[in-house]
Amino acid sequence: MTTIATAPGALPLIGHAARLLRPWSLLRSLPSVGGLVELRLGRVPVYVVCDPKLVHEMLVHDDVFDRGGEVFDQVRTIMGDGLITCAHAKHRRNRRLVQPVFSRSRMSHYGRVMAEHSAEVISSWNDGQILDVRAAMHTIIRRLSIAALFSSGVSPEQFKQLQDDVGVFAAGWLRRLITPAPLRRIAGGLAWDRAAGRVHTAIDDSITRARHAGCPVSENEMDVPAVLLGARDTDGGRFTIDQVHDELVSMFLAAVESSSTVLSWTLDQLSHHPEVQRRAAEEVDRVLKGRTPAWEDVERLPYITSVIHESMRMNPPTWLLTRVTARDTTLGGYPLPAGTTLAYSAYQLGRDPKSFPDPDRFTPDRWAGEAPPRGAFVPWGGGPRLCIGNTFSIAETVIVLAQIMQAWRLQPTRRRFATARVSMLHIPKSIRVRLHARQADHD
Ligand code: HEM
């Protein structure tokens, strides 16, 4: 039987833990070792699937390669048991019940909310200003996520408070997970506890409002809590109130950090690629002719969409995800006993020159050609657990970026590209760009 190769550089007792302090170069070195490579975290082996064909096979067979393991047990203490964390046994039913939130018929409504809320922020910027990109993208995405996911019946003051709280909650939950309990009070833990408590209360209030409200708007414009409460499975089964709560928490945490991170990396790349910016601006001017973008415009903006795809290939927010085998199985001919932890990295796969020639070059035009091999481009995962918000997130990032390109030209403030800090998400350390009003370019 074939044996699985081990990545070089393991140390006694700690295994590859020291090398994981610089995970990006370690991950990129793995395909030269094999399609399935053993890393050791201390004594615990984790098998990283580097071959796109095997990644695809693993993602498609989610009954065998299930969610689970210690990381998800920890994440569940914060997110509850929503779609992101639940195991295969609950997943299919829950996914069917969440699906109406992302139905095609609701997308025009989301598109309007996305455009309106991002425009308010983007139009508040000033010519010549140096923009803290990450903070600005976080503000935009949490505003439009709150507005799209539940805003009816919320006063402007509550909306503002919720924005601040979702910001603290979403930006701090990963830190919360890894901070030992005795240190939480000093490491910003109290502020996080208070913000998280208010987010939970706001979610409960939104559910209560949805239960008692009539139906003031069309079904396609209903708040998400109302959609989740009203969803019925084929056998008539539905979510409990607690399950609706958990799904809403999952959506906020999944939505805010990932989309704002994608936009941040994208603006960094654009600021360093004036020619790409020029073509993006040319496309929005030609297609939109100065009007506000809508959901229906997303497919009319292929170049902007390619810019987002290219940015997500190079810098996917979720850089490492795990699966645990639910029973004895094989992958690519390698035997794997039940309980084996596997991982795949959208970062490693997106930077593999076999799938993407010249992988460190930001080349949106590569998306105009042939699609990459299956399993090679997986920033939203794949198979039955593909990100349920993927169409939503493409629409929001395209709509936000189109509006930025309509109004602003971006100039880098540093010669080098942003680098990532090591955390559970692949987040840039700091990005600042100087804004130039495009109107001024035409004067
Ligand atoms: C560009 C932005 C986004 C990225 C890169 C992203 C990425 C991902 C990834 C990698 C997964 C897990 C795949 C796996 O386990 O293998 C996932 C799952 C999920 N995402 Fe997203 N996501 C984004 C935006 C969103 C948004 C906007 C929402 C909701 C409004 C959302 C909701 C979810 C949910 C509920 C799941 C769990 C799906 C399931 O297991 O059935 N995501 N996402």
C-alpha cells in the first residue's frame, strides 16, 4: 500500500509547529513532496491535500470527509451549531432550510441594499485622503451585511450601535478562541463580551420582531430572520428559534470578515496596478454610465469580476480548512483510518504554478480563458458545503468595487504589496492608499 510522504523540517516533540509560524512558504513547498502530505502538529498528524483532483474528491464526499475535530468544537462555542460548524448528519436538512435566504429572487433586493450602503461610505471619502483600507472595507461590509440580513424595525441609533458591535464581534472572535480563559479579561475580552452580548440580543430581538410582524414587505424583501422562521423542509420540518439564532450568528461571522478581507487585498493589488485600474474604471464607465450598480449589472461587469477572482486566487481569506474522516477510507489510493484529520489550503492551491502559470502575478485576464482544473480554485470551498453565500459575496464585492472605481483612483503609499499576518484567516497587516477623485482626473 502507498505511504504518505512527510513534509521535511519536522522537529522532535513539536513536529512542524515552528515552520507553521511562516505557513505561506511551508504550504507552497508541499506539492513538491506529494499530492497528500503529512504535517505534524506536535505528535498529531494532519494530512494536507495538495493535488486539486484529490481536493475535489474530498470536498464532494462530505459524508466521508466530514466537518469535525477540535477546531470546529472550539468554533462551535462561539458560533453555535449553524451551517458552518454542523456535522454531515444535520447539514443537508439545515442547508435546505437556509437556502431560501440566498434564492435568486431575493438578490435584486440585496443588490439595492449593498449599493445604497456602500455608496454612503464611499462618497464620504475626500480627494487626497489616505484611506485605511481594512477599516474602510470592514465598515462597508458590516453596514451592508446588517442592512441586508436584518434591519427592518431597527432605529438609526440601534443600527449604529449594532454596526460597532458587529465590528468588535466579527474582528475579535478568532482572537477570543485562542486566548486562554484567564487572560481574556486583559486581552480586550470584556469589550468583546459586551459587544457579543449585544449582538446576540439584537439577533433575538430581530427574531421576536419577525415572529410578531405581519408581512409588511414582499417575500423577496423580507428580513432574513423571517425567511428562516418561515422555511419548511420537504417533510414540513422547520428550524427552532435557537437554530435560527445560530444560523444568523454564523452568517454574520462568515460574511463580515471574509468579504471585507477580499476587498482589502483587491484594493492593495489595484493600487499597484494602474493599468488594471484603468481597465476596471473603463468598464464601469461604459456599462453603468454613471448610475448606481445593481444586482443585474454584476454579470455585465466581467472584468471587475475577474479582478475579484484573481484577488481571491492569490489571497483567499480562508487559507486552511480541515475535514475529519467519518470512517476508514482511502484518498488517491492512500489508506486513511476513521478520525484522520485532513486539510486543504485555497492559498496553496491558488499559488500552484501547475494550475496557474506565473502564480505570483496579478493577472485578471487569466479568468477570460479556460476555467482552472477542478479543485484548484476553492476560496469558497466546494461540493455540498460550498459557501452558501458565494453568489451574495461576488455581488457585494463587485458592487462595492464598481462604485469605488466609479469615483476614485487609488495610489499606493508603499512600494511593496501588503503581507498577511498569521491568524485563522489570511488577513493583510495594513493597507493604506491615497485617494484621487476621478472627477479631478477628467477636469
Ligand atoms: C468573499 C467572501 C466569502 C468567502 C471567501 C467565503 C468562504 C467560505 C468558505 C471557504 C466556506 C467553507 C467551505 C468548507 O468548509 O470547505 C464557507 C462556508 C459558508 N459561508 Fe462563506 N464565504 C464568503 C462570504 C459569505 C457570506 C457573505 C455569507 C453569508 C451571508 C457566507 C456564509 C457561509 C455559510 C453559512 C457557510 C457554511 C456553508 C455550509 O457548510 O453549508 N459566506 N464560506
